Amino acid sequence: MTQPAAGSPLISAEILDGLTLAQKRAFIAECQFRSFRAARDILWQGERTEGFFLVEQGQVEVTYIDDQGNSIIVHIAGPGEVLGEVEALSGKPCAATCRAMANSRVLYCTTAQLLKHVPARTLVTNLASVLLDKLVRDNRQRSLDHFLTADQRICVYLQQFTTPGQPELRINQTYLAALAGCSRQTVNRKLNELRLQGIIDISRGRITVLLHDRLSIEPEDAPRRVAGAAEARG
């Protein structure tokens, strides 16, 4: 097995912080790579798992189904992110279903392998850091849903799930509409606006961000959004 380079998302994964490069590579060498040419579920809501996943390339869609059967995309994980670590360590059922998207590659790791290679104190610190990142992300998501318009949410998601180095988002407009909590027609209209402005390019099942910074929401808009929301509630 070819070891990942020093700049690999696996090497920089937060859950492995505090380990030397040699220690990280020793851990990775014991784990199993899984590549997917087509989309495939890797964790299932309500079912237990003995291991977790680190994303090396591509994206993993995280979906939650409520008691009424409604399904919502809660996150799209990218390179370096960890999925299923809390469930694997706690022995509890998965909180959501994780689906590896086409052309993705992940590293499957067991709890035993993690405990073998990461000292307990380091592991606790790293897990707390990972969970804090997820809490901040969830809080930010609630703020976006509450204060931003549908057009602004679409821009935020396009920026959030891409980087200048990885500009492609492999989801269709229906998925983006589910993420942004709006209609597919709204997504279609906004994407066409962004395409005409040269900010994105659109192809089947794929959106490529050409001008990442142009998707930013201006900070000075925030006070007006908050005031508007307060007036609407009052």
C-alpha cells in the first residue's frame, strides 16, 4: 500500500493531532482504504459500527431521517474529516447515514486500531476538538437557516463545500435545494445567475466554483438581517 504524502488530508486529520508523521503512517498502514466509483452508503442511521472513516478524497453525504420519515442532508464531509468516530467508540447506533459519493476514497479504521496508536490523553483532546468543530458548524448552520435568504444560503453552501484547491462540488441541484432549504427552481435561478457572472460552471451532477471569494456574504449585511428577523418575529 502506498503511504500518503506528508500533505495528505489523512496526515493532517484532526483526530491524529499530536502524533509524529511516522506514528500517523503506522496507524494508516493498519487501516483499510475503500474507493467508490459510484455512490454507496458506508454508515447507516440506527445501526452500530465497529469502526469509523477518514475521508481522503471526494465527499461523503451525511443524511438524517426523522421519526416521520423526512430525510434531510445535514452535512457534506470533505477530505480530512472523520465520520462515525463517536458511534464506534461509544458502541451506540449511528446518528445519521453516511453515503460516500462517486469517485471518493476513505480510510476505514477500527476502534482497536485507534486506541493502539493514539495515547488516551491525546485521543480525548483530539475528540473534544473534533466535537467542538461539529458544534460550531451546527450552530453556524442554525444561524444561516434563521437569518439568511435562500440565495445567500446557496452561496454559503457552495463556498463551504469547496476550496480554491478543490473547486468541484459533486451534487445536483436537487441536493443543493435540500441543503439550502428551498425549491429546486430557486437553486436553478441562482446558479444561472452565478454562471452568467462567471463565478461558477455547471455540468451534469457537478458544480465548479471558479471565483471562490465572490461567494462570500458581506459582513455588513449581518446587522440588517438580524434586525429584519427580529422585526418579523415581533
